Amino acid sequence: AQTVTQSQPEMSVQEAETVTLSCTYDTSESDYYLFWYKQPPSRQMILVIRQEAYKQQNATENRFSVNFQKAAKSFSLKISDSQLGDAAMYFCASLRGSNYKLTFGKGTLLTVNP
Amino acid sequence: DTAVSQTPKYLVTQMGNDKSIKCEQNLGHDTMYWYKQDSKKFLKIMFSYNNKELIINETVPNRFSPKSPDKAHLNLHINSLELGDSAVYFCASSQDGIGTGANVLTFGAGSRLTVL
């Protein structure tokens, strides 16, 4: 079974600063995907970024980037130039190649201070 | 147009009642899901259908019965509702295969069920 661990229940950052959210996962598979989803107070689940395990290059999406350390099974999310609209619950998740079962971590609640 | 739409968004009902939540996706995706988010925000998969066929059935009480009349719809029916069923239920869909969009779940806005 896959497990995803987010060790930071809550984090805070000043507007315009950078913050890193941690995530570790456990899988015996070689083919898998990793995701970060954002859930703002509206409760809508929004995809932030996606990483295929076979790709060595870290994924980036504008101000969002990941640090994917495959050997360490670590998948942290860096948010640069934090904005008030980034305040949300952030979920790390993993998916086995053709398993269809997305496994979520327990989430990190990010507060952005003006 | 909403990609994954679920109705109702809010549902308040009494213990013992039977209720349904409907979900429709217009993305042409092959796979649909039901996830449950509890009061601590933990998200757990309940069911998954691929082209109308049940492929994932987690340890869910048999009071919960999913139904997929076609690839674009996945409904969730709950019998004899209990207090512990109170949660937010998310419908999602994804496209099979490889490529940039594959295996990315697109979620509906969630349905908050409150059982009194």
C-alpha cells in the first residue's frame, strides 16, 4: 500500500516570501505519479503541480515548483512570491502507474500573512 | 461549463434516511471516482469506475452504492444514513493513458452531507 506523509499540519508565510511544504511517500512501485492539490476555503480541489516519477527534472508551474528526491522519496512544494490567494490546505498525493487510487497525505494548512 | 458537476452541494437530512448525490463530467474522461473528506480534512477514496465498470471498492459499508449509468455519470446512493456519514463527498474524473493530462484527477466542488 502507498502512504503519503505531510509532517507539517500548519505553516505560515509572509506575503511575497517563499515557503516550502514537505511531503514524503512510500511506494515499492517504479511507475508512479506525484501531485500537489490545493483546497482553498471554497473547498474546491485544484491541481497545483504534477510530477512523473520517471522524469528527473523537477516540475514547475509559474511560482510553484517541486523538489523531487526519488531516492529519499521526498516531494516538497516550493511557493515563491507568496500571495494572499495562496492561503489554502495543500495536499500531497501519489498514484501508482495504472492503479487509479490516488492516496492523499493529511494536508498542510498554509496561512499567508499580509 | 463546469467540468465535473455534482448535486446537491449541501444536503441536511435525518438519521435513517436514504439520499443520493449525482455527478456528471463533460470532459470525456474514462474514469470516475467518489472520495470522502472527513471532519479532519482527510481524503479517502471510496469507489472508482472505468467505462462504467467498478474497479475500486474500498472498505465502505454496503449502505453506500455507486451507480454509473454511462461513462459521464457516477451517482452515489446512501441508505440508512448514520451520524458518521456526515462529510464532504467529492466526485472526480480522470483520463487514462499517458501524456500530460493523463491520470490527473479533476474534482467536483464537493457535496457537504450533514446527518442529524
